[in-house]
Amino acid sequence: MALFATSTMTGFGIASWITRTPAVRDDLGASLEAMGLVLFGLSVGSMIGILGAGALIRRVGTRPLVLLGGALPVIGVLLVGLTAPAQLPAGVWIGLFLVGFGAGVAEIGLNVEAAAVERVIERPVVPVLHACFSLGTVAGGLVGIAMTAARVPVVVHLPVAAVVMAALALVAALNLRPMPRSDPAAAASAAAADSGIPASTATARRRSVITVQLLLLAVITLAMAFAEGAASDWLPLLMTSDHDAPEVLGSLVFTGFALAMLVGRSAGTPLVTRFGRATVVRTCAVVGAVGVVAVVLSPSPVVTAAAAVVWGLGIALGFPLAVSAAGDHPTDGDRRVSVVATAGYVAFLVGPPALGFLGEHLGLRIAMLVPLALLVVTVVIASAAGRQTPAPSTT
């Protein structure tokens, strides 16, 4: 529950900020170029947090990262809410940096710890963790839309959002109990003794975390995160630019996509238990690819909206299931999860700007062929996710 509370808090905070971006721009009186520099604080913070989280986990464990990831976004959202009306772009930049850095370290720490919980209770946990992030995003988005419609100023909305986030972070801080880890060296030696492998060979294998399977899992997370980022950032604009739809319809399409992700992640656990991870990942990739194709070929905004829902349902489980598969290791689960999750979150940050560059030259619909190609690759390599099935009956 502590992990779920932190994940929900992160989604709520990010969505609260995103929905008030136009109001923050107006408060600052910033041009598009100046606003781009302000927004860069979020990207810089996220990238530093994500890339540095693996080393931090090895040094201090997951608990400090989750706690830090709970505190910094609260401070960041509060800072944005107070400095934007004061026309202090530097304050907004710092606030967004704190949100990005806190969310970055938290996401890696949360995935590593959730995978460890899965190993202990032998039930899917990572998909529910990601569903909580989607829940927070939907809740924050709906509240943000209501605040915008009611013309509530940023200086009121974002501090109130920070209070809600602080409550969730406090719940996590009071209840977080990281799973005990066995000593990797001892576990490797025991595994070697059981299999007849020399201890030196087992130690070398343990140190060599990067394997073919892990690289394939990293590709799966990269593809799914790339597809999620592409939809989140570009579906609303595609609606308004390619279909001449009003802005509110573009926002509703994004909300429908987010809701589809939430439903897919919430309802997917029984499917994983019944059919195994590899089958579910492959099916998700196929459904997601169908949604992307429908968006690319769509003749109307109604079809695009329906296709966005299919897209969201399809990619909902791919990322968390690949993380779960990476955690299925007796000695190096934490390190493997860190590698796979990092690949996914980097793709989530880097993918949308890359698609924007392609869209500028080739059109947004053509640019969407990139996530389509990655989903097709996922269909081919989905077996790397292995299977997660219930223990056989002893009756």
C-alpha cells in the first residue's frame, strides 16, 4: 500500500501540473521559446533522477529513493504554484526540476521494490503499481480540468494539490517496509552448489547482469513506454491538427486513453495469472499495434478517439510485465529491474520529442509509424517475458 500510495501521488502531481501549463504560461507572461526553457527543468530533473537511481539503489537501497520521491514532487508542485503568479521563471524551473528528479528516482525505486514484493508473495504487483500511477493521472487530470473550468488560480490549485500529495507521501513514509534481500554472493554460491557449477563461474554470471534476455526485456519496456509517451504527448494535437477538432475534444481523447490504461492495468492481473506473461505481452502488443494503425488511417475524429482507447488498452500491461520478468532472478533481481525500468523511462522522455521532429517534416500520422514498428518488434520477442502462472495444485 505504501508503494501504491507513492505511485498514485506521482501521477496526481504530474497531471495537476500538466493541466495548468497554459495558466502558468499566462502567469509568467512567457513566450513559447521561454516556456520551452522552463519546461526543460522537468526533463533535466527526470533524466538525472532516472539515470542516477540505479547507482543510488545499490548504495542506499530502495527506501530512501521512495521517500525522496515522495517529498520532492510535493515541494516542486508547491514551488510552481507560488512562483508562477509572482512571475519568477527560475522558481518554476526549480520546482519542475524537483518534480522531475523526485518522480525519476521514485519510479525506479518503486519498480525495484514492487518486483521484490512479487518474488515474496508470488502474485502480480507491478501492474497494479502502474495502475495506481494511471489512477493518479486520471484523478489529477479531472481535478485540473474542473479547476481550469472554474477559473481557480494556479496559486490556489497547485498548493491544494501539494497538500493532497503530501498526505499520500506521509502514508507511504509511515508504512513503507522494504522486502528483506538475501546476500547476492551467498545466493549465487548456494545456486552454484545446487547445480554443480563452480562458485567462481556463478559469481561471474552474477556480476554479468546484462544478458540477451535482459536486453530483450529492455526493448519491450522501451517500445511500450515509447508508445505511451507518443500517445500522451501527441494524440490531442493530432486531433486538432489533422481532424480540426476543438481543443476540448483533444483533451477528452487523452483522458480516454489514460482511462483505458487504467482499466487495462487494473483488470490485467487475472489474465497474467491464467495465461502467463509472455502471452499477455504478445497480445497487448498486437492490440496496441491495431490501435496505432487505426489512428494513422482514421478518416474521422470519432474513429481516432475509439482507436486511442484500443491503443491504451493494448499497451497498458507491457511495461509492468517486462519489469516483473526482469525481477524473476534469485540474485540480481534489483539490478535487472533497474536496467529494464531505466530503458523504459528514458524512452518515455526521449520518444515524444523525437516524434515531434519527425512530425514536423513528415506529419504526425507518419511519425506514429515509429511506435507501430516497435510494437511489432515486441510481438516477435514477447517470449522473453517468460510465464507467471499459479503453482500447480497438490490435491
